[in-house]
Amino acid sequence: MSDSGLILTAVAGIFFLLFLVMKVKLHAFVALLLASLLVGVTAGMPLTGVIESIQKGMGSTLGFVAVVVGLGAMFGQMLEVSGGAERLAQTLLQRFGEDKAQWSLGLTGFLVAIPVFFDVGFIILVPLVYGLAQKTGRSLLYYGIPLLAGLAVTHSFVPPTPGPIAVANLLGADLGWVILFGALAGIPAMIVAGPLFGRWIAQRIHVGVPDYMQLTPKDPDRELPSFLTVAGIILVPLVLILVNTVTNVLLPKDDAIRTVLGFLGHPFVALLIATLLAFTLLGTRRGLTRDEVQNIATKALEPAGIIILVTGAGGVFKQILIDSGVGKVLGDMMAGSPLPPIVLAFVIASLVRVAQGSATVAMITAAGLITPLVATLHLQGPVLGLLVIAIAAGATILSHVNDSGFWLVNRYFGLDVKDTLRSWTVMETLIALVGFAVVFSIGLFIG
């Protein structure tokens, strides 16, 4: 097939994927597999070759993602059940004081979303927002937007959350660089989209606690884990992974210290250590039986399983693009583009995000399309970390009525559609633009 035919095949595959997700309302896992089949068959691959590519793409992706997302989910579930997220929020609110509650809520969201899924973290912590709004008479958005910004930034930018894990795996990026650049881009994004924008929008939209939101009150006598224990467990895997990345740069390959730290800092080992610490320090040491800890871990894998399968299907899509020859043509075409790879990654993810709503589908689709460019330009090292965050930023932009997060905020804050667009959608867009501006600026010096 000609190069133009292969490009048309790729475009048709993407439109078919969007049609299945948006119009047919097909689950992203099935939609990605069907789109991969269409691209493979239309590009002229042997039918047996299509099946082999599906198996190869799924296997190579899940070999990494399934372990990391599974461990991360169990770790996060222990933090949720033990009250660790509440402890972080309470301690930071006390340390910052009520007058700086916006900043403490933004930081709480940033830390909690490292191991806990976005929607779960929001539902756990939203009672704090209700309580502060009722006490001070301020708009819910004054406190809610900073919390949402902290949660959203980490959910999109900082592993071991599933989105950046999936994109890093598809692009072959080192997680240490992803964590570093995710934090560098995420902190200013959280500040601008959280406390600063939250203060501004709260003056224009005043909303109180919705009458229909009667949450089950927390037991005031419940004993929560200590702040240092919770913060320590969260930081353990991040520090180990970052140390591994630094030693890979500073020490020679045959150095014994580098070998040991490389083993401990591999995401598998780092997250396994953190998960075992959570099981022990947040579980059995606080009175839970081993059966209860096991049940908590099992429950955590239910939502994780969906994410793992969707990510695996994204790996299939990437593999089909490569094996069919579409990827090479796409890579050559994008390499000839006047736009830098970081800008291309951001634009592709943004277009897919706005079209179909799901940040996960946007990240995976953009990563699959950018992968051939990575191979063509022989990109490696920190540049790949920047590409991951550029894709994550694009997949965050302009959340609107086709995104489940839009309706979660709409319901819990009692907003109409117009005010949800003015608050939540603008907040998400600020996160995307500030995060992208940071990685683009870093890329000018690294690239």
C-alpha cells in the first residue's frame, strides 16, 4: 500500500475509534481492539499477522502496566480504608491554618492522588470542603477548586497513577524522569488552577452545600494513622524511583551501588515495598486481620482491572501501527512537521480529549500515534519524560459534558452546566496550559 493509503488508514482508524466511543458508546477496551483490527486489515497485514500483533501488543504492555497499576491500586485502597487521606488533610489544614486552607487542600489533593484514584480521593475529601464552606460562609468553589486542582494534577502528571504509567510504558520513558517533570509541571499548574483561580471564581459563583448531598458523618472518635506514617509510605516509591534515575545518570553501569539502587528503584520493587508497608502499618498494625487486608486488596483490583485492560488495548493499537507500516509513515510525516514533538504530542492528545471526553483514551491514543515519531527521531532519556507530560497535559484540557469528571463535580457542588463549564472546565484547561508551558520551556533546554 502507498504511503498516502497508509495515512488514510490511520486517519480512518482514529475516526472509527472516536465513533465507537462517542456514538456507539462502546467500552474503550473493545473500541480500541476493533480500531486496531480495522487498521491492521485495511493496511494489508496478513490476518494471522494481525492476531500476532494483538497478542504481542497486549503482552508487552501488560507485562509492565498490570504489575504497577495493580500494586498502586492496592496501596491506594489501604490508604483510603485506613483513613490515611483524612489524616493528611486534617494535619495540613491544622498546620496551614484556616486562612490558608486553600493551599492545604491543594497540597492534600496533590499527595492523596498519588496512590488514590481521582474520583475516590474527591469523594473522601469533599466533606472537608463542605465543612469549611459552611463555617466561613464562602462559596464551595473557594475550597473545592484547590482540592480538585491538586487531585487532577497528580492524577494526570505523577506516577504511579494509571495515565502517566500507561503513556510512559508505550513511549518507553523512564518513570523517574516522568515523576520529576510531572512534579515540576504539576506544582505551578496546581497553584494557578487551584488557590489562585479558586479565589477568583468563588467571587463570581457563590454556591453552598447542595441540599441533596447528605453524606454519612465520620466517626469523630475514629483513630487515624499518623501523618508521618502516611506521608512516608506515599513518598517511599517516589524517592526510590527518583534515586534510581539519578544514579543511572551519575554512576557507571558496573557500579555495585547503582545495581542495588536500580533494583530497589524499579517500579515493581518500589511499589511492592510501599504496598507491603501499607498492608502492615495501615492494616495489621492497626488492628485489621490478615483476611480483612486481603479483602481490601482484592476489592482494589476491581477498578484497576478496567484500567489495565484499556491500557493493554492501547498497546495493541500501538503495535498494529508499527507492524502494519502505518507507524513508520506517520513517524516520517511528523518528523517533517515544523512543530516540535512536544507540541505535536500535546495537540494530538488535546484533540482526542475534546472529541470523546476520556482522558485515558486520549492519553493512550496520543501515545500510540507519537510512538513512531519517537523511533524515527531516536528520542530517549529525559525528552521522553517531557513527551509523557505533554500528552498528559493535552488529555486534561477542556473537560466538558462528555467527561464523567464534569458530572461528578456538577453533582457534588450543585452547579448548573454553565457554572460547571466556568469553574471545572476552566480549571482543567489552566492545568493543561500551565503544565504544557512548563514542559515546553524545559524542552527548549533539554531537547
